Amino acid sequence: MRRAGLGEAAPQGSYVASGYNVYEEENEHLQEGLRAKVNALKHLSIDIGNEVKYQNKMLGEMDTDFDSTGGLLGATMGRLKLLSRGSQTKIYCYMLLFALFVFIVLYWVIKLR
């Protein structure tokens, strides 16, 4: 009794070679898919690196801006402390003059309309 595909008419070498070719083609196909995925990951990681560099640069600039703003606010707070150490009548006088100035400007703006 003979089994299909194992008869004397089919040479043994060609059966093994054809199976090998199928596996080889499948491996090449999978290898191309893997190569495309690795290439996509490479480009993605390069883009992420560029974005990180850009964000780091922006953070450095923001740090510099915040430092300069902190210095300005510190100087302003120093002036306010100096002003508050003076007599309270000076502060009330300045506030009264400022309020009077604002009311005069508002009156003038409303009158000219």
C-alpha cells in the first residue's frame, strides 16, 4: 500500500527543496515586515528625540524668564516694604491723590464724549 506523495515517481530531493522554498519565502516576507516596523520605530524615536530637545530648550528659556521676573518682583516687594515702613499718613495721602487723579481722568473722558 502506498501513501500519497511518497511514491517512487516523486524524487525525494525536490519534495524537501520545495518545502524549504516555501519556508524561505515566508521568512523573507516576515523579515521585510519586521524591517518596515523597525524602520518606523527608528523614525518615531528620532522624532521623539527632536521633540524632547525642543521642549528642553523651551524649558530653559522659561527658566531664564522666570528668574528675571522673580528678580523684578523681589525689587518691587522691597520698594513696597520700604513704602510701608514710612508713616501711614503718607500712604493715605498718596492713595487719596491717586483716587482723585483717577476720578478727574474719568470725569474728563465722560465729559468729552
